[in-house]
Amino acid sequence: MSNIVSCNPKVLGGTPVFAGTRVPIESLFDYLRGGHAIDYFLEQFPTVRREQVEALLDEVMAKTLSREATV
């Protein structure tokens, strides 16, 4: 995940951001919860790569499904 997410105390106080950017991961989820498409998010934050967003969502989905499988 280090090529997707970065946590550095010197960047936004350690808030998880997309690696190589200052864009908080939470911003993606805020946009999605607000009904916006990934393309719209990427237009607003051009420093974030589509591959980063897709990899993050794949990772979240895999963790969610593995947790549900153990319940």
C-alpha cells in the first residue's frame, strides 16, 4: 500500500494521503458518499492517479469481504 497511501507527520499532520500528493484518502470517500463519480474526483485532484484510486478501492473491498466471510 506504500505506493497508494502515505502517512507522514510532516504532511497534513500524518493524515493518510494518496502517495506523492497532499490529497487525503478521506476526500475520495467524501466525494463518493456525496454521489460523485471517480472521474469527477480525479478532475478535482489531478495529482492523484486513477491507478491509486482503483488499487485503494480494491484493497478496501478485499478487506471488507474477508471480514464478512469470517462473520
